[in-house]
Amino acid sequence: MPADHHDYDATTVPAIQHPSRMSNDTAARNLLGWTAEDGTCAVSNAGETLKRSLELLSSDEGKLTFKDSGRDPLLILNGYFRVIRCSLDSTAPDVRTAHDLLKRVGEELLRSGNSPVLDSDEQIIGAEFEKRTEVALRYFQLIITDIHPHLNRKGYLKLLGPTYRLFSEVAVAFVNLLEREMEKIERLVKSFLPSAGWGALSRLQKGLESLLQTRNKCFVLFEQAGEHVLGFLSASLDRIQRALDCTENVDTSALEKQSSKIVVFLFARLATLILLTLRRRETLSSNRVTPVIEERKEAKRLTKGFVESTINLVTLSLEAQSQWNSDVKDERRRCFLQMVIGLQSKAEQYLIRIATDFDSKKQSAAPLLLESLIQIEQGGQCKDLARLLLCVTVTKNLLGVDRINLNACLEAMTRLFRSITFDIMPSCYQCLSDQPHRKKENELVWDQLVNVLESVSHTFCFGDCENYDKHKTLTGQHRVLLAYLARKTNHPLTNQLLLQVMERRVVLSTSMDDDHSKFDAVHLSTVLVNLLFHERTAHSLRRSVAVVLFRVLSRTDPGDDAKMKVGNIIFKKLDSQLTKTSGRKRKRSGGANSLLAEDIATVSWVLRALGIASANAQLNLGDAVRSELNRFWDCILDGNSLSYGVPTLFHFVASRRDNVRI
């Protein structure tokens, strides 16, 4: 873009100059692109020309000003990057100069981006805004095309900070500028009068289209920058992996100092870029302001890459913990392992930041994160455990946000529940059971997982019932849990997890006083008891249900309300069968629906736990309930029949009378 010579008149240069200085000025302005000629540093005086160009950039002529001041800010920006390229492409690269220039131009853009635009509201998109837009887009492009290729070269790592830190900060400021301009159009639309005519409406439409095009260009550039950051992050993690795999005593002190700062820096920049790509605003449609939510493919790719990188880092942390527990003697090695272990919590912080960032200006990233955790392919045992740990961490923090914000990711949380229960947990079986040195850590992971999944189970079917009927929603949640438990292909670890989730749900709901929790505890316990005694319940499901009831009845906590609640429900069930009478002749079952011997043993196992709890005074039954229980045993001893038509049950229980008699 040729410069206007009137922009840089003689008033900006001293009246009398030495011929060599005049030559340097001409060469410097030629290098900056501030003259009609497009040249580079001459070989003979390249150092002097570069020095003079730096002086010009440091003067008032080199300031990025977007008001009408006689300077073209785009020309000045191009001059900065011309000098940066000259510094990096020379035979003796000056990385320090390039670093300072990148920092200066980024700070100039950040300052201008945070300052308010002084265009009037009547002007749709003013000249000052157009200049800022053009310069910002050009800055993003030059960072990606001119600076990024140098960052992979040895000795150029110093440029990483001023490049991507300021890139992300300028990007945030520029997107905020776009949103302020869109808000200006919204105000004009709301105050639009028909008398203004179609011409005014057409100008509004063109202004909006211009903003949307600029926004789309930004998203493309942010995506490219995010992919570059992902590449750097992957390379950094690979270096750490190679150092962990190296069994020889090598000096990792340099890697220890660099990797920690670089990895945390890259995670922070990537988190900012992901949140930027999720920005959305309202736009015009059919002469009115309507929300338009576009699917962000860029955000999906970046989010998945971010999650994969976090999983890889947690995997490295688990491997470092394993080596740490093997009594490493070398002090330098121990410091390196400690650094790798410490990176896990820092990476998780940025993952949580993305997941819990609920802003009206952005599409929520939580569903994208959860879907990424679900869709990532299984790796080795250690990688699957890392994936499980991240699932627990993200879900735990999501459950702490406001219910209104949580509604956006309820379906994804249900899918994550299934993925953890049926896919991730079975793949972690060996890793959780074959590592004695991680016994305490694995027990803690298991407890946290049960607590988190129990909380997630309360989000099932939340939007299935009209007007969110609480009782119907709870009934649906219980059916979902029992359907998961009834699957014949479940891994043993899956069944164990579901059993503890249901046990915890009964216990916690019983301990609360609100009507919602009371109904939850009573209904779930009643369903479990009915399944225990029902003739058509599958044997595997009956055993699973019996385990839940047995554990609740065997709890030793003093004043446990869950035992009392479940015990009363069982007594009511037994009493309804003992006292049930009918005027009609009972239809014969033909033996097909009769309980088998193993079913009778399962039922008696639960009744035995009930009797022991009563005999040990751990269950406050009350006189009426005790009377009903004694009457039940008397009926068994007399050979009376329950309505099931299974006399064998009574003889089986009677043979264990000493264990269950009150």
C-alpha cells in the first residue's frame, strides 16, 4: 500500500541534516514502507538503517492512532512487521529486537482496543471503527503468517510470550469492540421509525453484514492461532514424555524450568481462544432482532484438542507419580517428577474455567467439553484413568453452578454418566486394582466418583416431563437407574458402581426433610422392595436389589434414618401379603412364576439383615412394627402361605429362625 508523501512532510524531520543521516532516513522509511519505494535494508548499512527505523517507530510517527491525525495506522503496523522480519531473517537474527517490537505493537493495539470509539450513534460504522477493524485483522494475519513459522526455530522461544499472550488479549479487546458496535446497531433498530425510509434500513443491513463478515474472519484467524498453540502444546508434552521414558540419569533441569512455564502458558492462551470462538451475539432477521446461535465447528475442534492435551498431561502426571513412588534417588530426577505432577492441577484449572464459564455473550462450552470426554477414543490403562479423573473433576464443578446455567448441559451429563459407567470404568479395572501404591488414591477416586454420579442421577429426565413435575421426574430417574442395573452385559465394576450410587441416593434422600427428598427416598426404596419380592424379577436383578437393601439395613451409623425407612417399607410389604384376602379364588400360577431356591435365598438374606438390625437394637421399629414382624414369623412357623404361592420360602426362612427372631 503506497504511502501518501503528504502524510510525512518536512515538519517531522529536522531542517538541516547530514547527508548520511538523510540517506539513512530514506532507507529507514523505505524499510518501513513509508515511501513510494518498497525496499529492504541495504547490505552495506543494514545496521544503521535498522537502528534508524527503530527510532522512527519509537517517535510520534510510529504511534498507532486511529483518529484523523494524518497517519495511516495500517501503514505503521506494516512497518512494525517489516522491521521484525528484517530482524529475524538477517544473517545475525536479533530476537531481542523482534521481541520488543512485538510487545510494543501488541500493547499499542490493546490500548486502542480498550479505548472507546468516539463515532456517534447516528453513524452506523464510523471511519475510526473501520480503521481499527482493518488494523486488528491485519495484525492477526501477520502474527500467523510472519511470526508463527519462526517460533519452531531454535532460540526463538522468547517470542512465544509477546506473540500469543498479546494476540489473545488483543483478540478479546477487538471482539468486545465488535459487540459494542453491534449494540449500537441494536439501539438504532429499536428506535427505527418508518418515516426514515428504506434507505436507512438498507444502511443498517449493510452495516450488520459488514460486522458479521468481520466476525467470521476473526473466528477463522482465532481457530488458526488455536491450532498453532495446540501444536506447540503437543510438542511440549512430547518432550516431557521422552524425558519420563528415559531411564538414564540425564540432566532435566533445563527442561524442568522451561516446560512448566510453557505448558501453563499454552493452556491459558488456548482457553482464551476457545472462549472467544464461542462468542455469539444477536443479529437482524426479518426486520427484528432475533438470536442466532451458530454451530461452532472451530470451537469443537479446539475444545477436543484441549481436552486431549489435558488427558495427555494427566497421564504424564500419573506416570510421574508411579516413578516417584518407586523411590527415585536422583535429586534432579525427583524435582523433574515433582514438576510434572504439579502440572496436572494447573491444567485442570483451565479446563474448569472453560466448563464453568456461563456468559450470555458466549455459547456454553460445557456441552462441548462433556462431548469431547465422551468421544475421545480409549487409550492405555493410565490414559483411561486420566480420562476418568477429568470426568469427575469437570462434572463435580459443573454440579456446583446455578441450575439455570446447568440446563444447557443436562443431556450431555446423562450421556457422560453412561459413558463413565459402561465404558470408562471397565477400561480402568486393571489400573484401579493392580496398583498397590495407589490404593489410597484409588479409594478416594472411587468415593468421589460415587458422589458425583449420585448427584448426576438427579439430573436424569429433567426435561422429559411437562412443566417439570417433580414426582414424575423422580420416577423416571429411578426407572433409568434400574434399567442400567438390569442390563445383563454389565461389567462387575459397572454393577458395583450403580449399586453404590443407588445406596447413596437412598441414604442421602432419607436424611433430608424436604418433600422432594422424602418422595425420592420412599419411592426408590419401595421400588427396590417390590422388585425383591416380585416373582417375575430376574435373578441377577433381584440379587443386585438385595445388595442395595442389605447394605442400607447393615449400616452402623447411629440414628440412621435410612434403615428405619427401608425396614418399615419391607414390613408394610410383608404385612400386605400376610393380611391380603380376596373373595375370588386365587388363580394358580402353574409354577412358572414361583421363586426358585436361589431367589428364596436372596430374599431371606435381606430378611436376615433386617432381623439382625432389629435384634441388635439398631433399628427403632416401635411396638406396632415389632408385632407385625413377630406375626410374620408365626405365620411362617404355622406353614401359612404368602400370596406368592411359594411355601418353600417359609420353610427356608424358618430354618434360619435363630438368626432373625426378635
